[in-house]
Amino acid sequence: MIVDISKKILIVGLGLLGGSYARVLKRFGFHISTITKEQSSIDYALGEGFIDEGSTELDEKIIGEADLVIFALYPHVFVEWIEKNQSLLKSGALITDVTGVKCSIVYKIQEILRHDVEFIAAHPMAGREVSGVENSTDKMFVGANFIVTPTDKNTKEAISTCMELGRLLGFSNVTTLSPEEHDEMIGFLSQLTHCIAITLMTCNDKENMEKFTGDSFRDLTRIARINDLMWSELFIENKEALLRQMNLFIDKFGELKSMLEKEDVDSMRKMMRHSTERRALFDKK
Amino acid sequence: MIVDISKKILIVGLGLLGGSYARVLKRFGFHISTITKEQSSIDYALGEGFIDEGSTELDEKIIGEADLVIFALYPHVFVEWIEKNQSLLKSGALITDVTGVKCSIVYKIQEILRHDVEFIAAHPMAGREVSGVENSTDKMFVGANFIVTPTDKNTKEAISTCMELGRLLGFSNVTTLSPEEHDEMIGFLSQLTHCIAITLMTCNDKENMEKFTGDSFRDLTRIARINDLMWSELFIENKEALLRQMNLFIDKFGELKSMLEKEDVDSMRKMMRHSTERRALFDKK
């Protein structure tokens, strides 16, 4: 479906991600519309030429004409939108999202959604430390992962279309995971790392530390500059999976502390060699 | 003393750091000698032209002629060297080091050292993930901190000379701290970060995670590739200070976990805003 550029794409929520989607998709010639909160975002995108039309209202014509609707909203806002406004969607429309957690969203949406509209969930694993459509870029997805998380309610066609969307957007790796696999993986690789960074950044308020900071500390706290509204919601939406990852970390950190207390050099060195070996797997290829 | 280029500098231990010192100091025209384990390191440095002479033995002439001796050895090897070989040092010589921990080294060396030789301790806060003189570079110190840690046994002249050494080497910030302040600071900024990185890298061995890794996880685990021999020794030499930092981290991480369990969004957002504000201090100027 996607490659048919006569199809109309609607992006709900024109921020950093929604804007970046629009920039890339417009290059292929699709008709791109948006429904978003701020008129200034629409004006900016019209000025840059990467949308065709937009509204801050629930414009029935824009919504009713869209063949593919991409929701780039906070998780609870997305669910509320579907609850209140799904009657406006075109029959046969495909909808997808950019939400960073899946189990708590996908099953809920698929349960409440009209039967003539299909929701195929996806997580574009890309971001920046800045937000807003003015910071959107068509280069954001190069080298990044696009993960489609189908359930048994999804058709093969919708899964293929969504994977094709990921490839069109320029993602380097487009794969599928179950919502459960996705949430465990993201709990570990993304959410746990943010928990660690903000803890490290706030656990010692001694003054003047910054004068002596080297690259290690800067690397570990780059993501400690964090959007509190979004991440607190993502953490809570993935509460159980994240708590499991936090506990794994706490247990291992406690083991290391105990090795140090006992001056158990052999165990410390074994853990460090394990770390070094495993890190090699994660080098950029 | 340092700016007098007729003075002879001996580097004991010609690895990554010792080699980088030699490369920079040679440019100023100093006579540079080395005592190091491997003949291949000496041959390499002679070939590159950044030392004048070297030996794998305790060459009495080389050691006895040196006005400034820089020990670039593992902490316990440095202490053993002084215990066994200090009689070979020239009367009036100044010695310094590169050790990453201070309290457990500085007082011990100053206690056992001959009274006609002065030890002024320093920590060049620079490193790479690779080791060996072949990886040494004269660019390693740009943007980095050089910390001199004097005690009341040090003369003003030795402190000035050591700070001048830091500036000659090209460090961007040359400062002094007490050994105690140094160890607390390094326990937090460097050692705790390494503890966190190796814990994150080893706490979840699930397969195929690397396929989905983004920049956050890579940033937090860059230093998880670690020299187990050196770091286990550094951790133990700074045990009490590091354990205090690990406990600060554990307590704060536990607070965050408790907020998540209770779904206390307000406290999570407050912690995230604190994190964001504090991280701004640590941006590169």
C-alpha cells in the first residue's frame, strides 16, 4: 500500500518524530496532512514544504481522507484520542504509532478499535535531546532500529506495510518483536540506562565536581538531560518489565560491592573480563 | 626546574601514559630516558625518536642521572619499586607519578622515601581504551585535567614544578586537591561510573540484545571494556571512598525504584528535573 503514492498520510502530533516522518515521506511525493496542537507547528511545516495541510482542530475531512494515520503522541494521549475520535477514521484505514512501550498500549488499542480499521504498532528507536518540529530532520533514522510489534490480530499485509514504512523512513534495521519481547528489551537497553543516568546525576550533589569531569562521566550522563513528562509516563507504562531490569541491575551491583568489601580480586577481574567480552558484541558494526 | 631543558627526565614504565608524556616532553628538547619491562617498547620509542635511551634493567647511570623521575606504574609496583630501588635515585631528585588513587599511595611513599628526594603526586586524568606505548599520542591531554595532590611534606617549589609539568604536557586544567578530596572526587566521577558500566554490561545476558542497541546503551557501556588488572587494583586501593559512592548511588536508585512501584509521578518528575538541571553544569564549555 505504502508505495502507492496516491495514498494520503495523516500524522497526528507534529513534534520531533512526527515532523521527521513528514520530512522523509514528503520526499517520496505522498500527500501529508497533520492534526496537531499548535498552529505554529503547522505554519512551520507548511513553510518548509513538508506537509500539504494541517489543522489544530479535529478536521473531519483531513482525518476521513487518510489511508495511513501515524500517531506520534504521548501514550495516554494516543489512547484517549482513539477512544474519543475513532469514528472519524476512514473505513479500511491503517493506523500505526511511535510509542516507546508496547504491551500497555497495543492490546488496549486493538481491543477498543473499530473492526474496519487496523492498528499495527511500531517503535522507531530514534530520538534527540531536543524536541519540537523545528528540530525535526530527515537524517534522524539512519543507523537506527525500527521495530514492528504485531499481535495475532494483525494481518500479514499490515505487518508488511508497516515494515515497508520503516524502510522508506530510512531505518537501517527493520524487524519484528512481540510486544512482550519489545518491552523487555526496551526496559533493559533504554529505560534502565535512563534510570541509571538520572540516578548517577542526582546521587551526589557535591559542588565543583564538574571541574574535574572526564569523558566517562559525561558519557554516562548524556541522557540525564531528560524530558520528565514523557519518560515518567514511559516508565510507568512499562512498570513491571522495567522493575525486573532494575532488580537485575541492583543484584549485580550488590555482588560487585560485596567483592570490593571482601577485596575479592579474582571475582572482580572475572566480572570485568565478562564485561569486556560482552561489550565487544555491542560495538557499532 | 622543568623549563630548564638541560635537566634529565626519566620515565619508569613506558606504556600508554608514559609514552605520551615522553612524546610531548621530547618536543621541548628534554633528555628523556626510560626504564621499562619490554625491550620492544624501548626500540619502538627510539625508532619514533621520543626517547634518548632506555633499559629493561635497573640501569644505575640512567636512574642516577635523572633530575625528574615520572613513575607510570601500577600502584603496588610503584610502591615496591621505591622500597627496593630508591637508593639509586640522585640526591635532590624530584619524583612524581600518574597513579589514579592518592591516599593509599602518597602517604606511604612519602613515609618511606629518602629525605633528600621529594615526591609530589599527580593524577593526569586522561586515558584511552587501548594500552601500550604504540598507542601513545601527544594529543591525549588536550581538554583534560591534571591534578596535583600535595601534602604538608611538599615544598612550594615542587608543587609549582609539578603544575608546570601538567601545563607543559598540554593539560587544559591544572589544579591541586588534597589526596582525600582527590579520592572522593575520583571515586564518584571515574570509579563509580566504571562500576555502573560493568554492572550494566553483565546484569542481563539475554541474547541478541545487541541487534537493538541504540546510542544510550552504547554510551553507558563504552567504558565497560576495561583493563581488569588495573581497575581491580584501583578499586581496592580506593576501597572506602568508592564504597561510600556506591552506597550513595544504591540509595538513590532505590528511591527511584520505590517511586516507580508506587507510581509516584510527581517525585519521578522532580528527580528528572533535578537531573536535567544538574547535567547542564557538566556540559563541555
